Amino acid sequence: MNHPFDAHTSNAFFQRHRTKIVAGGFVAVFVFGFLLSLALFGSAGSDGASASAAADEVTAWTCSMHPQIRKSGPGACPICGMDLIPVSKSASGMRTLAVSPEARALMSIQSSPVERRYVDHDVLMVGKVEYDETRLGHITARVPGRLDRMYVDFTGIKIKKGDHMVTMYSEALYSAQDELIQAIKFARARKGRPSLIGGGIDLVESGREKLRLWGLTEEQIKAIEKQEKPSDHITIYSPISGVVVEKLRKEGDRVRVGDRIYTVADLTHLWVKLDAYESDLDWLRYGQKVTFTTEAFPGEEFSGQIAFIDPVLNERTRTVKVRVNVPNPKGKLKPQMFVRGRVRVQVAGLGRVLSPDLAGKWISPMHPEIVKDKPGKCDICGMALVPAESLGYVPAKSGTLTKPLVIPSTAPLVTGKRAIVYVELPSRPADVDASFYALGVAAKDDDIEHTREAFVALSRILDRPYEEGGTVYAKQLWHDLANRLSEDALAGQRAVTPDGARKILKRLSKVMDEMHELFAPHDQPTFEGREIVLGPRTKDHYLVKHGLQEGELVVTSGAFKIDSEIQIQAKPSMMTPEGGGGGGHKSHKMSVPRKFLAQVRDLDTAYQKVSDATEAKDLAKIRAAFNGLGEALRGVNSRPLTGHPRMLWKEFAMLLGNDVAEGRDVKQTREADRVYLLLKSHMRRVREQFRPHQQRVVERIEVPARFQQQLGRLWPTYLELHAALAENSQSRARRAIADFKAALAAVDDKPLGDAARATWHEERAIVAESIEKLENAGDLKSLRTEMSPLSTEVSVLIRAFGFGDVGPMYELQCTMALGNRGAIWFQSDDQTRNPYFGVGDEMFKCSMGKELISGDFKAPHKGHQHHE
């Protein structure tokens, strides 16, 4: 950004017209906004003059139906033949669009804040009522015989436990009764002594047990003993209560042991089996309450608890059976009734299921109706109770009950797991820009008192409360920026010289640049596109996994209209993610601070670890590598960037942050591959724009010969490091690193002038950081990775300062080094010994370019064309 005072050439002019210039600034802003509105949305009654004014703003011409078409002038679309329309300048951000309040109203744009709150989600299912299999009993024949009398002769009859069901004749049963009677008579003949036979078997007790096993009750056995006469018929009684749902035999049928005669069901408890769609499984948990209705009783709601979720998905219907235990004390529900079920889920942070009724409780893994406050046993089956958290619920500890970040479901333009949302920027106070403009005008003068007064005026404006409305987020954002601006404003009030005041203003200008990125002009609605990572969808909301902050305003109505206009302007949009009609960003020659490029190199190194882990197909390592990439991304400080580089990095940081958000949670190799391919594409674009490993053109700095001699002591230590890596010697490399560090620390900057000393301090800090990373490298592979940034820094030192008379110096390059990222290194001869592969590797002689650099500075080459 050019400073405001740089655009003016005459102090006298400002002295005479200062008031008019300030007023003119407001007029210019108004006129620009008016012309922008005309260019974006048209105006009734526009004429040739207005069209001419708009044409001055045109940067390209496009087709409204085919925005990928870009022409330098008007004409017809080569696809559909429609007249091309001008693409006018708009807000300077990569994804921003500024409109007038009137245009906003015409586009029906509405926005709402991003919130943190628990949200409800309804899972709807359909199914039918079935018997409870655990309460289904069968009356079977325990002895062979003939059914002479069936007391229950049709299905649907309610019976109780102990009711007589059937009378049957059985020869085997007759014989068993006779054996018992004879054993009793034998025992009596022995006058009460046990009727034992060989082996100590009690014949009487054995006879009784035989009859018990055949289904006779104790009363029936006592009656046989009392009458001392076997009966040729026996009555079978029901062992359970319920409803007879099946009659499988008729009177007179012969039955064998095990043949079923009746089926009895207890209908006071039933099962409801519901079909849950695959997409809803993440919300369902064992023990959840389910409510459902049936056509038979409109308006009446029944409830039960989930007792089982089928582990197998139905491939044909893409559904899973969910079994619900339902009490039916009044018998209203009938098996085979169709029902519509609903599970109301309360969603906590990370999309986890919250159930306040089960928080901190212990539940039976077989009977979900058994819930207790402490560990214990199930009252029904005796199994040990388990914590509710082990079944997938949010733990009861308050620290884990994080409210999820949510946006209305109408806000995102969904493209998969990721989506585009448009964020409405908060408005900045109008008088801040005017005060800054006046400060710039004043700073151009040599009147330090007047400049101080301008700093005081700005400081007083910054003391005012934020009155532009908006959310707490907007106010806090403004407070943070105002605090930083106030620091510089206070320093400006105490400036001693005009040059000192201008230096402070230059520093303050960078903070103002940030303010212009984060805040919209007063009364000019501005919307910024944002790619975000979505979590699960609830009934009316999406959970946000990454990309938004609480309190930001997202567009909930009119987002697609904004996206269409963004697309026409060749900016990244939902339909053209890379902008330019899908053609991607063009490479620009950019001036980027050295320290920032060093941070990008760290990011590139972290990316290589993701690449290695993905190639190994190790999910644990992949997740860890993505976490490491996230740490490297958070470590990148973009504040030194300005203008186009800053705008580009903001875009890349957003995309890479989304990659990290997805990659650190991948659960399948296929999913990891998808995220890695996205990351690969984004890192390729980062390399194209910032070129972290490309040699930089460096200006020569004249320094005394004795300073060059001190730098020359780095050369042999660097050559030793090169030789050690070329020969695969890790211990030798570490000694060379220590020697290089000592030689760097011994360099005395006293011979340097102020400008040269400032440059040296900056470069020395970067070299020291490279050495520290080499010291922390754990193996040869890591040492070789960190050798590349050190070689780049050595190249800068050679070209900027010179190493004196140290003999021949050759710069070599291998584009296949470091996983095809490419790297340079230096040697004292031209016989290639590639330190990035080492002796014994087939790539040890890889060199795509060489350049001889003597002790005296030579202009850097423009490209390597040599091959060995």
C-alpha cells in the first residue's frame, strides 16, 4: 500500500489546499461507490457518459452466461454469441464484493451471526411393531403321545401361567408312573430304608425326577404317588402368561418329543424395529429415547428406548435396523402395526450426542431401561453396568460439554464436506480513515508540531466506543486493532523529528492495511467469500468444523447472487474455486520478506511429512503429520506481507487450514488420499506464488574486505557439511554444524555501516534459525531436508556480501532433490556430489545446472541449462 503522503509532490500545494483535499477525499469515496454500484447492478437512465466512466474501471470483458471467457475489449461471446459485459473493479480482496445499500436491498441479502449453542436434530424413521423375542414362549411335547384334548382351540386367547392347555395319552408316561409306584412300594417293604440299587441310586427320587423332566408338576407327581395307580392321560399346563399366537396341532395328532403345540407371546412388552438411513447413524446411540405414532391411534404418542443397532447395513435399502424396547401395558400396540419414529438428538461440540438424562449414569448393556447412578449389576440379567459415555455420549465432565459452532442451513453453498459461505464484514468508523488521511497530509510537512497534533486527533478518535453495531466479535476485533493503532498514535505524539514521525506513520499504515481487510467502508456493505469445512447437518443448522469464528456474520439469503457476481469478476467462487474462470491464479513477481519465505519452507517441510505418511498408508502417522502441518501453518506470521502477497497468502492459509482440519481426523485410507490430493494441489500453488526454494535476485552490498574475510570462515565449515552428507556420515555432519555455528557467532559487524548492519542482522537471524533446525534434525533424511534452506541462505550471503578470496565456488542444482521439490548446494569444484542423496544412491550424480561463482560477486544466473 502506498502511503497517502507519497501521492503528493508539493508541500506548498498541501498548505494551500489541505481542507479541500480532505473534503475531496470524502467526495471521491462517494463517487467511487456510486460508479461501482452502476457497474455492478446497472442504473435506470444510464447514458453514454456513465458508460464511459464505467469503462475507465474495466479490466476485462466477459460473458454473463460463460464467465470463463475473458477478453481485453468488448465483442461477442465465442460460445453463445451474446455481447460481452465489462468486469469492473470491486473490493480488492481475493473473494470480496462491495455493494451499495440499495443494491443489497435489491439482492435481498440477509445475514445472521455464527453461534455457539446446542442444537436439536430429529432423526425420522419408519418401521413396524414386532414380538419381543425374549418374551416369546412355546408349549412343546416333552414325551411322545397322542393329543386327546386341546383346551385352547384357537389363537388370540389370553392365558395365564399355570392354565391347563392340553390332555394327552402317552405310553412312555404310563410306564414311568408305574416305575415310580413300584419303587415306592419297594421302599415301604423295606420299612423306610432307602430303595437303593447298585451304585447308590435312589429309585423313588429317580422316578420323581424323570416325571419332573417330562413336564409334570409337583402336585401331579404327589397325586400319582397317592393313588398308587398310573394314569394313561396327562394334562400339560402353560409355563408362561400371554396370548396364544400359534396353534400348531389338532386333537388326535401324534406328537414326538420336542414337537411344538402352541406359541405364546407376552404382549405387555414389544419390539419396534425401525429403518435408519445410513446418513443418520452418527446420531443414534444405545439407550436413546424414541417416540413414535401409529395410524391406529392418531394424536397419541408412544415411547421406548433403543436396545440394539444392527451392525450390518442392508445393501439394497441402505438402511440399518434399529430395535426399540417398548412397554405395552394397555395392549394398544399390536404386532405388525406400522409406526413412524422420531429420535430427538441434542448435539454438543464436535457433533457429539448429548443426553442430559444419561450424563454420569451407568446403564445395562442388555436392558437400556436399567439406569443407575453408580456401578452395579443389571436387575434383569445380572450383567455389569457400563458408563453411558462408553456408548457414545458426551462425558459428564463440564469441560467437555463444548457448545458446537453452528450456522443456519441456508448459509453455505455446499460442495461436499467443504462449502462456500459469504461473511459480511463489520463496518469501520468513518472518521478513522479521514483522520488517517489528514495525518498523512500533515506528515508530509516538516512541521513536527502539526504532525503531533494529527497523531493526537487520531488517538482521540480511537478512544471512542465502537458504535457501528454488529456482534460482540466485531467490537472485540475493533478493540484489538484500535489498541495497536493507539500504540503507534501515542508514539507519534512523542516524535521528535519529521523523519521519526514518518517512520511511525509507516508502521501505523500496516495496521491500517489490516483494518481495511477486516472492516468494510462505512455504509458500503462488503462480503467476503470463505471456504469452510462442514460438520454434520442437523434439522436447521450445519455444524462448522473449521473456517469461521463465533460472532461473524454469514449471509443466509442472497449468497448465490453474491457468488454469481464474484464469479463474473474472475474471483474464486463456488463454481470456479481457483478464480479466473477456473484457470487458476497467474504467477506474479512479488517482493516477499526473507523471513516469510523461511516460514514457507518450514511449511513445505511439514507437507513433505504428510506426503511420506500418505505414501506409507499409515493412518496414525497421517493424522500426526497433518497436526504437524497445522502447527507449521499457525507459525507463519503474515503481518510483514503487504498488498498482493498478503492477499494471496490469506487465500492459501484458508485452504491449507481446511486441509489440516480434515486431515487430522481421517479414519480411512481413501479419505486420507482425497484430502492429501487437495493439499497437494494447494501446496503446488503456494510454491508457484512464493517459490520458497527458488534463488532470489540479491543486490550487492558494499562491505569492507575484513568483513568478507570473516564471512569466508563459514565456507570451509559449509563444505565439510556438504561432504559429510554426501558420504552419509551423520556424526561428521553434526560436527560441521557446530563449527558453522561457531564461525557465524564469531562474525563482528562493527566494520559495517548502519544500512549494511541492518541487512546483516536480518540475514544472520535467518541463517541462525536454519542452523538450529539442523541441530534438531534426528536423522540423515532430516539433515538433508534442512540443508536446503541453509544453502539458500549461504547463496544470499555470497551474493549480498561476498566471502572474499576463498577460491572457486560452484553452485549446483538438482530439481529431483527433496521429493522433486528441488534444491541447490555449493562445492569448491564442478564434480557433482549430491548431498541430498549421498554416495551409493543412483541419484548421487544428479545435477541439472552448475554455475561458477568466484570470490568476487557476479550477477546471478537466470536459469540452469547444464546437464550432467
